[in-house]
Amino acid sequence: MRYIAHRSGAALAAENSLAAVAAALTSEADGIEFDVRATADGVPVVIHDDDVARTTGGTGLVSRMPLRAVRLLSTAAGPIPTLEEFLAAAGGRIPMVAELKMPRTPDGGVVPAVPVAEAAAPLLRGVPDVTVSSFDLDAVLRARELSGATAALTGYCVPGDHWLADRVRAHGLDECHVEQGTLDASFVEELHACGAAVLAWTVEDGTRAAQLAAMGVDGIFCDDPDAVRAAVAGG
């Protein structure tokens, strides 16, 4: 089972930061997961929330701010990195998972992430061992088309609902990234039967990680991959 640094290793350094990339590279993580949004002028940046308040103390939505305004904000580890800076910091030394985030509307809704995919794809093209993921299927398909990256659909497993598996099968997706609390063995079997890997988010407990491994889950996203791996190994 792969242990992938969630938000680049949020327990190792400030989430989605260049410092987290550096920490993950010195860990035993099998990969780095990070979040991509696009500024109002179409520049892809690495940040989880559209609303900048939680991680910067500033105000506003990334999707409605030009890059120059985003760059004035500071997280605990410095400025919000552009996708170009983030990829350069990783240097192709570790597998990467880029989650394409859907922009927020002022009333709390979401809009499609296809423009995010189109902004990010040229930078992802040629990056070794990169996966694009999103809750937005159209964004995943567009990013795969433009970048050639491995493709994953993100979502929740609902008992009796085959929406996720059906979309993965119909579009020949490589992976499905599922909220860990909703996963069960039958879903894993169904996805494996159509040739797709199953990865679970977000797992911080060794007992749960061991349960997922027993189900046949192919990987987990965790804030501290080394700690979770050690907890599983220690029984």
C-alpha cells in the first residue's frame, strides 16, 4: 500500500507549501498530493481553500483575485506557491497527485474546475509520474487530454450507488480517490475488476490504515505518511 503525503504533508510543514515538499522528499512518503486552483487571471497556484482566510489570514477568493494580489498574501511558510514553483521544488523526484479544485461562488456554491485543468495541464505535461484528480469529472478528462497524466476521480462511496464505479469504468480512469470512512471491500473489488486502483483519503490512524490495507486499498493519503506507516507496521 502506498502512503502519500496529503496536502504535501500537512503534519510536516505548512500545508501545500514548498517547505512541505522539502519535508516530504526527505520522508518515506510514496508520493505528494497537493491542491491546484487558478487565479482570476488564469495562473495555477497551490492552495486547498478558495477562501484565503484559513491559511493566510487575508480575505477573498483565489479564483477572484489576480496573481499579484495572491502573491501579497503569506502563509506560515511564505507566499502561496505557483504550480510552476511547486513542480520545480519537487523536481520530478517523487510521484505527484494534483487535485484540481472547483472554484467557490460568493454564496458558497461551486463551479466547474475545467478552467483550472486547462491552466494546470501545460505545466503538468511531461512531469514524470503525475496523476490529476478532482470531484469534477469533466476537469479530470480535460486535464488528461491536455497533459497525458494518469487520471483519477475523487468522491464518496455510497452503499448501493455505483455512480463512481460507473464513471471510472466508462472513461477508463486509472484511479478512484475515496473518502476513507465510506469505503468498503465490495467497492474496492468492483474498482479492481475494471482495472482501477483505489486510494483513500484522509487517513491518520494506524488501525484504520491496516483495515484499508486488508480490504486491498492501493494507497492512502495522510498528513504524516511515516507515522501512519510505522503505526501499521507496529500493529
